[in-house]
Amino acid sequence: MPRCYNDFLPAADRLARLLYREEIYGSGMEALPAILEQHPRLLVIMNHGPMLGPAPALAALVRVMAHNGGGQRLPFGVAWRGFYQVPGLRQLASRFTQASGDLGVDEVVERLTTGPFNDCGLMPEGELCNAGNGVDVQPFRSHRFIEVAVRAEIPILLLAHTGSERLGQPVHVPSAAGALVGRLPEHMRRAISQSGVVSVPWLLGGRIPSLGLACELVEPNLAFEELTSKESAQRISAAGRRVRARLQRLVNQLVLEVDND
């Protein structure tokens, strides 16, 4: 039987105590109880932060949902497919995403339209989180979450977080490393070339003083008919880039509001 946010709450509380001292609510969080009441199904899009960023972010996701009226909602997640290919990680990923493997668009839409799930969560930056400083939202690996939202007829809840950047250390990529970077997949080469840095996991800074959280409800602004037009790929990509820009704006606001120096 699928688990609700309340079922995950004890584990989330323990993880939160290990990783950060407090949560600070920023822009839009006061509206979250009403959003959860008005929208029985949501596509939850979060920024990734550095490689280790999802640990505090997902703990906070469970906590804010449970503490703002959504404790009985049933969530599932879309995670990097590599997690399901590693023994040990496979079981852990399946338990927390409530999926036995990497889900395609059709499967996600079916879960959100036929039940019993309420929310689908994902971090579209994926492995591109390995480039950048943990604050800048990296290009999305895929914009097909827009297609999911349109086909399932649900809005997108942007949930931004800051503070997790302390779990990564940006390292400048010297020109001498060009040959090594050149062996990476094309999407990683492009991301590292644009950012000029790679993010190295970092656990020496102690607990995060404050994990900032902000949210915003957005509509994909795309009609169902547009998914089958000749320009569908371009329109989906454009809508995805707009979502990324709005997510970055939330992150930027939180950086100004939450002091983690």
C-alpha cells in the first residue's frame, strides 16, 4: 500500500535534525495550506542544489506537506534511473520514490490521473547538479514534466530551497582538464563549460544553519492541443525554461532573505 507524507515524517524528522538546525519559510509558504486544500493533485518541482542537496530538501518537503494540511496525501517521485541499477540503492530508491524503477511520461500521467497518488515530485536538473555552485538552477535535463502537467490537467507547485549549497564545494575547472571533461557525456560537457565549475560533495561545514523554503503555484500555460502540433517540442521546451526562470527567482529571493554565512 502506498505511504503518505505522515508515514515518511518520522524518517524526515530524523534526517532534518542531522542536516539542518531550522526551517525558514519565505515567499509563498503562507499560501501552501490553501494550495493543498484546493488542488488534490500537484506536480512538485524542486531545485536540486549540489549532489547532496536532495537529502535536506526532501526531508523538508515531507515536513512542510505534513505540517500544512497535506499529511494524508500520497506522493511518489521520479529519480535518476541509475539509482535503480545499483544493488542496495535500488531498494532505498524504490522505498522513497514509491516506484520500482524510472517512470516514463505515460506512467507518471497514469498515476496522477487514475490514482491513488496525489503528488509527483522531481528535480529536473538531474545529474547537471554536478556543475555549478549549488545556488544557480542548472538547465533542466528534460522539460517533459510540462507534458505531464498538461495531460494530467494539474498545476505545478514550485518548491525552492536554499542552504543545501553548503553541502557542495564549487571547484574551478582548469583549462588543463579539457581532455578529461571531453570524455563526459555531451550534456555534462556543455553544463561544465557554461558554469566553469564542478560541485564536489562537502560535509565538513557542519549542519546547515537555516534551510530556506519558498513556493509558488504555476500553470504550464500550454494547451493540450499544442502537445500534438508541429512545434510541440519547442513549445514544451519554452514552457520548461519559463518554469526554471521562476524557480531561480524564488531561490534568489531566499538567498537574500536567509542568512547562511
